[in-house]
Amino acid sequence: MTSLPFPFPVVQWQDGRVVVLDQTLLPGQTVFLSCATVPELGEAISRLAVRGAPAIGVAAAYGLALAARQAVSDGLDAAGTLAVVEQARRHLAATRPTAVNLFWALDRLAACAGRLASGGPRAVAEGLLAEARRVHDEDIAMCRRLGQAGAALLPDCATVLTHCNAGGLATGGYGTALGVIYAAREAGKVVRVFADETRPLLQGARLKIGRASCRERV
């Protein structure tokens, strides 16, 4: 996985489970939810433990891989595995109807499952996990490219206002608007940040942003 500006990933696949940072508890507690089933992951997405469209998309991709893995464990054939994946897709699609990345990731993984079905249920499960990891890595890479493009537009000393949570917490790990700021800092620029918009769970207030002025680097 591409390196992150955080000491831990917000969403990850670990020991056959989807592990997500519970953002409803930040900044007071750092708690990870280990989701062993699609309903558990769906609940985490619904209650905003996972939030931000890119992060939700990554989590959903891993969710379909989780469903396929469970189908294999239950001894289902390829047709049965596809049915379980489709059921998981519908379940997760209902969790956050406004998250565009959610539907994009679910459709991508579902199409991948269809292409792999001729290889049997294990091929579906292994292929979906590989595809979910690609979705995750691609999101981080896209955010880094966005960050580099945006950082080039910032002066050496800049003041930036961001809207809502646009950092690594809301993505696969790097950030969109805050990704620009990370890239600018990596390039040696000094950036002061004002983060506004905190609804619906005051998540904007949970961002931990380094402060700097034109005269002081941190």
C-alpha cells in the first residue's frame, strides 16, 4: 500500500475482517471496529463510524470481498457465491444513499465477481479481495496526484480554508483538500489551515491539523 501521512490506515483488511477506525469517538478515543460480517460493516457505515465518500467506497469494496469469503467458507458454489455477493451489494448500497463512491465501488466489485465466476467460488473470493485492495491503493494514489497538482498552485506561504472533513480520515488514507496541504508541506511550503463545516457529527472539529505561520514552521 502507498505510504500514508498517518500512523495507521482508516480502513484496512486484516485477518479476514474489515477493520475501520470508529470516527464517532475521535478525538477522545482511538477505537478500531473489526467487522466480521457485512451487516456489521453496514452498521459502521450507517452510523458514520466510517465517513467520507472515498473511505466508504474502500470499505464497501472490502465488504464484498468479505461476503465472498464467507460464501466460500459456507461451501457455496460459484452461483451461490455470486448470490451472496449481490445480497451484500444491496445491503451496503442502502447504508449511505448519498455516497457516490459507495455505488461506484460496489458496482466495480460486483462486475469483477461476474467475470471471475467461471473460475469457481474461491477465484471469486480471492479476486474480489485483490480488486478491493486495488480500489484502496488507487484512491490513495489519486489523492496524492490531486495533492501534488493543488500544491503547485499554492504560494510558499499560504492560508487555506477547507470545507468539512477532507483529510485522510475521509479517504483511503491521504486526503482530498487536505491532501493538497500535505503535499505542500512535503514540498517545504508553510500552510495555515482554517477548517470549517462540522455537521452532522461535528466531524470537522475532530480534525487534527498542524498549525503554522509564515514565520514559524511546525
